Amino acid sequence: MNLIFLGPPGAGKGTQAKKITEKYGYPQISTGDILRQAVKDKTEMGLKAKSFMDQGKLVPDEVVIGIINDRLHDADCKKGFILDGFPRTVAQAEALGILLDKLGTKIHTVLDLAVEEDELVKRLTGRRTCKKCGMGYHILFTPPAKEGVCGKCGGELYQRDDDNEGTVKKRFQVYREQSEQLGGYYSKTGRYKKLDGTAGIDEVFGKIEEIIGAA
Ligand code: ADP
Ligand code: ADP
Ligand code: ZN
């Protein structure tokens, strides 16, 4: 099963992708996570990506297409994969289509999570992530038992540099201008499902399981 998650920043893509990985084993491929790791490691790619990310802008297509090309060739993607945060432009979607043709596979389902902007601001500004295992939390909606400490692995929680209100507004603008149209792009394929992302995490997951179970 090859899945794509679409939706604005904070819609729950990473949260839901992690739940699918946990239950079904398909690897979660998050271009945001891969880029943040490259920034942390100060690789050439990370140094190039950082200023775009800090400004809430998209990293150039060729960079993220290169990441996805490398990652989808890994053996663990043969059983299926979940794309979280890619594609974000029509050019990325087209490049993905060509790559999947070459690999002899396709996307089975595109899940587009819809959430209103004022709710997204609350989600993003309260988001915390584990430094060690990547588990996501929210200071109000899904707080860890012990403040600042991951309930899963004991790692330290941090707030992303781009989850401040100013950069969040810019990311919404970029989403509307460059990514929102991917809903239309994929809805022509019949494999596209838009779902209400405002319900609770488990309720949204239940809907997703209904959809992928039927696919
Ligand atoms: P995305 O990957 O789409 O940017 P995340 O999955 O990181 O979004 O979720 C953003 C924040 O909102 C996180 O703090 C997460 O814990 C919280 N969150 C995710 N889904 C829900 C939900 N259905 N209800 C309430 N909070 C949620
Ligand atoms: P979000 O919580 O907004 O869904 P991500 O972790 O997916 O955040 O992405 C964080 C940042 O990484 C983006 O604002 C952008 O700068 C960069 N990025 C991630 N994925 C892509 C992509 N597919 N194309 C271009 N830039 C990307
Ligand atoms: Zn952890």
C-alpha cells in the first residue's frame, strides 16, 4: 500500500502517518524530517535548505525530488510507503509519477486532511516533538505525562524553529499558493479522499483505516 498525505501544515499528516507505520509497518517518509536531520547534521543539503525552512518557504523541487528518489529505492519501501509532506508542488507530483513508473508501482490512495486555519495555528504553536524518537505531542491536546519528556522513550521534547506564529502564517500562504492545488491534481485519479481532520486523532485514524481497508 503506497499512500500520500496531503493537507496544510499542522493538519495531522505526521501524527496519522506514524499511527499507520506503527500498526501496518509501512515506512513513513517525511521530507520535513529528512531535511531537519540534514540541517542538524550540517550537510551540504541541510545548509542549502535551512534558510528556506526558516522563512517558511519551500525548499527547491530538485532537492526534495532527489531525497524521494533516493529513499524510494530503499528495500523497505517495496512493501509499501507513506509520503508525509511530499509532494508539495505540481512539479514534485509529476516527478513522483515518473519515478513510480520506473519502479513499477503507483500510489494507491491520497488522503487529504482538511482543518481550518485558526485550529492549525493552535496545533502548530503547541506542537512539541521528541528529539530522540520523533514522537509528536501537543502541549494542550496530547501532552506527555511529564512536561518536556517523551512518554515513549524518555527523550527531550523540543519546539520546531518554524512553529512560531509569524512563520506559520507564511507557511499557510505557501500552502495556498503552491500545494493546495494538489487536491485537484489527484482528485482526477479516483484514488483521492478528502477527510475532516478536525476530529480527534483516533477518530481520524479510524476513518483512514476504513478508506485504506477498502482500497
Ligand atoms: P503535520 O504533520 O500535518 O504538520 P502533525 O501531525 O505534526 O501535523 O500535528 C500538528 C500538531 O497537532 C501536533 O502537536 C499534534 O499532536 C496535534 N494534532 C494532530 N492531529 C490532531 C487532532 N486530530 N486533534 C488535535 N490535535 C492534533
Ligand atoms: P509541516 O508541519 O508544515 O507539514 P514539514 O515538516 O512537512 O512541515 O516541512 C517543514 C519545512 O520543510 C517546509 O516548510 C519546507 O521548507 C520544507 N519541506 C518539507 N517538505 C517539502 C517539500 N516536499 N517541498 C519543499 N519543501 C519542503
Ligand atoms: Zn521519544
